[in-house]
Amino acid sequence: MKVTLTGATGRIGTPLVAALKARGDEVAVLSRDPRRAEQRLGVEAHEWDLKQEPAPAAALAGRDAVIHLAGEDIAQRWNDAAKREIRDSRELGTRNLVKGIAAAEPRPGTLASASGSNFYAPGDNIVDETSAPGRDWLADVCVRWEREAEAAAEHGLRVVRMRQGIVLDAQGGALAKMLAPFKAGVGGPVAGGNQYLPWIHHEDLIGLYLAVLDEPAFSGPLNAAAPEPATNRDFSKALGSVLHRPAIAPIPGFTIKLMYGEMAQLVTTGVRMVPGRAHELHYEFRHPELHEALRDTLAA
């Protein structure tokens, strides 16, 4: 299979490129720094500034699939400039990718585009791919992001929108930020701990992307999360157990808000997202249980 990726040097892109290469796929990537990408990943790289220009059609023509991962990290303190970059990197970036796809000849067959669990409204009710979007700022970003991706269907592509939960990765993201206080014995539930965390082991996220490429009948939204979302309290307890540290030091919500501002909603609120459609891909999760998934992640 011939696959082109964006965001290939990121925390998800790098192992996904490795997995594609390991199974014999021909991989190319789009990057603002193609020389660095080629050296790091050992694949063909093409230059692309996602907000400034359409993706290069030559890097997309004749490909079986495109995987779109590029987007500004949301785990930063939000000010007006940061929020604009988060939104534009997704909305404008995806629009420019689809413009490049439209100009490619022959066009790719599939677009698998990242999205997030923040598509849904926070709360305790179970949500699957049939649930309505939320109404806050992050939900609006996800709705805009997915709308631009879905436009590729007008050019004959099969489009899959990957609504990703918190990816368990000891080197980056939410879990990496939690490790220091927990290792120091001062970790614990945040803002009462009742909010749900839709999580997924990084191997299962990679596995779902590969399954999406291999199942030509599948399209539409896909919740990329383990079958059992955990509350923040249960997640903290499991992490403390794996690290052999106490997890009983509660962190008040107002403390998080003072530290992170509006971005604090990422940890003070949650969504009970489940993978309703993964069975259509005949996908069996390798790490469906939180304690084992954390232990495997931290042992790597």
C-alpha cells in the first residue's frame, strides 16, 4: 500500500510510520522540514506549510491512502494567539490538504484524518459515534476540523474521522505530564476525580489506523479509545499502583485553573467516550484494561 502522512514526526506519526514500513507499505510524508523528516524517519519527504498553501499534489497522486495527523498541540496555556493557531492548524491545514488531494491525479482512495474526543460534550453519559457534538470551543474546533476532512468525499475519497482519546505515552502528552508528581508521591485525583478520561494505548491507536486502511468498507467517525473509559480518580489509582506510589493527594480544580487558565478544562472535565464502531473493523484491542495498559506503557 502507498501511504502519505502529515504530522509524521509527532508522537503518533513516528511509530505509525514505523508500523507501516514494517508491514511493507511505501511511505511518504509532508513536512515543513523535509530534510529533518527524511533523516528521522528514513522515508521520502515533501515540503508543505499546511496553513499557507495547498498540499503538493505530486506527493498525493497515486497514493492508496492519506493519514492526516498534523495540528498544533492543545496541551498548552491558551491565549488568543494559541487558540487561533490550534484552530487554524486544523481547519485551514485540513482545507489545504484537501485542495492538494483535489489536484492530484490519480487521487488517493482514502483519507484518515485525526480528530479528538473533545468533539463531544463533557459529561457522565456514554457517547459513541452517533452522539451529537458539544458546544464549547474545543468541540467547535473538532467540528470544523472534521468538516474540512469530510470535504474530501466530494472528490471520491473514503473519509474516516478518528476521534482520539488520551494516548498513553510515557514520552509525551497527558500521561508524561502526570508522571513527575506521581513518582514524587504527590499525585492524586484532579477536581474531585469524577470526570471520565477516554484513553487508548498507543499500540491500539496505531492498530486502529492500520485497520482503517485495510477495511475499504469502513467510513465516517471512529472513536479511538479503549472500551472502558476511566474516571480521573480510577486513572490516578491505577497509575499510582503501577508506579508503587500513593495516589491520594487531591488537586483542587481551582489550582489547575490558576496554573493553566482556560486549558484546565482538558483535565477538570471529561467525556465518557466508547468505541462503538471498532467492531466493524473486526478490531480486537491489545490493551483493553487500564492497569495493564499503563504497566506496558511505562515498561517500554
